[in-house]
Amino acid sequence: MTTRIYGIKNCDTMKKAFKWLDAQGINYEFQDYKKEAPSEEQANVWVKQLGWENVINKRGTTWRKLDDEIKESMNDQHAVKVMLENPSIIKRPLLEHNGQTLLGFKEADYQTLFNS
């Protein structure tokens, strides 16, 4: 069973997730969006599973820099395109473990996922 975590290495929330995973002795693979964007297939899976409204970080500067026309016409297809062009717009961390996906870091959610 592989645990994968996606995000940007220097993000404070990512650091909290790494620290928690390391403290629990959980092995994981990390994919840095800045070095390797997700594949189109992976982006489609996330949008289908979680909804583009959850996967896209609307609080970040990447979202704010998008043209209003793009924001207003956002849907699943557009979200995938935007994610591939601007991977830093993806909410982080995004963790995949045992067929489940979590967005963001909440210690209680990680605890539940890894104890199930």
C-alpha cells in the first residue's frame, strides 16, 4: 500500500503534514507540483472524486491572478486545464492512501485514515 502526498515542499501546511507522517513512521512518496505537475488523468480523478470546488484553492494568489472570465466559467473541464497549467492552484496537501484521498491537513482526519 503506497501513500502519496502532493503539494509544494515549502508550504507551511505541507510541513505540518510531513511532520505528522514522519512522527507516525509512515512511509510516503512526495510529488512536488513545482517540479512535476500531476498528469491530466490524475487531475481528472481528483476533480471527479472531490469536485473542482474543493480541489482548486480559491484562497491563494494563483486563483486571484486568474482572469475573471476564467473564474466565472470554471467547471470540471476548465479546472483540470487550469490545474495542469498552474499546479500551485491545487489545494494542498493532497494525500492518497489506501484508495482514499484527503485534501488539506487536519491531524484528526489523518489519524482516522491511518487507523482504519
